[in-house]
Amino acid sequence: MTKAVHDNSSIECLAAEIISRKIVPSSFVNIEPIGRCFSYKCYRNSEATIIKELQPKEPVHNEFSLLDINTKLECEDLFVLVNKKKPYKYSKINHTGRHKAQTFKTKEYTFAKISKQIHCIPNAIPPIKVKLINE
């Protein structure tokens, strides 16, 4: 299992598990090759794990996205795009000994990017790059 923890690290997949203490549905974003995607902002101890890989296994949105199954993003804040017209319903789980978390599993194209890494992790040198494929 690969784990990414630095700002701008991202994953792309056909199914993912999203866990966060606070998930906020946001708005629609239009991504050129994929179409209209619903976005989520996840706050406070967030993570995203790839459940199902892309077929073919090539990045669609960010050239530097991680694509392997069981790859996990762990961070403070997470930005998620899902190719779905309606938001998912969340379920609550006991995530740590003290805190509950919200979770949902996607079944469509999913892009997740770390927008704020955990504060005690040193910054990546050089920083992770984001290079959109359609630019």
C-alpha cells in the first residue's frame, strides 16, 4: 500500500473510499474529458483510498496522480471530485478512539487532492507538482 501525505498529492480512480471528520458538499466543476463532477471539501483528518483502478490505468486530470489500488491520501483537508449528478449520503463510523467520522464510497470516476497536509509533516522538497492534462 502506497501512502501520500504532502500538499497537491492526488489520486484518480473508478471507486474510492472517502473518510473525514467533516465532509461538505460543494458545487459542480466541469472537467474537459470527464464531464460534470460534483465536488466535496473534506476537513479535519481526511483520507481517500483507491478501491478500483482506472481502466486503462492512465491519469485523466492530473499527470502526477497516483493510480494503484490501495493507494491512500492522508491529510488535514482534502478536495474530492466525483463524476456524479447528486451528492452521496454519508454514514458515521467510529474512526479513532475518541472521534467519529463521516464516510462514503464512490462508484464513479473520482479525483482526490490534498489541499492541506497534516501540520507536523515537513514540506516536500521539491513540492509536488500539479499538471493538468488538458492545458
